Amino acid sequence: MVRLRLRRMGKKKQPTYRLVAIEKEKSRDGLYIESLGHYNPRTNPPTIQLHEEKILGWLKKGALPTDTVAKILTKQGIMAKLDEMKKASSPAAQ
């Protein structure tokens, strides 16, 4: 099962994170499938750079985001776009 989660980067006590698609069984900093964006919580406000098309593609394929990633995606409006796409493609909407 593929998960969307954060991979820790940066120096000691200066973390930045990379949003990646990775197998559930792999370690936090293990080999990932694809990089989907960056998240830097140390800036004010936190810097978030995401590849929206890639993320939506993985979510359509059934990848599950972790709780933290789900909050980031909700804040950026990507989860709302996914819900709209699901409603538009469902047979009940027609």
C-alpha cells in the first residue's frame, strides 16, 4: 500500500520535509517512489510547495495520506478538489 508522508531532511535541529509517495512498510527516510513537494515549518508562515497534479494522481490511484499530510493537503485545498472530482465522476451525479 502506498502512503503519502513526510520525509525529514535538513540539518540537525533544523528540519525541513519532503512530501513523498512511499510504500507503507518502508522507513521514514527509506527509498521513496516519487517526490511530491516540500514543507518547511521553520518559516513564518510555513512554506509549502506542492505538485498538485502528481498528488491528485496518487490519491486517485488509492494512496492514503498520513494525518499530518492530510492536514497540509486540506489547508492547500487539494482534498476539496479531490472530493469535487469524485462527485463529478460518480454515476449518481449524472
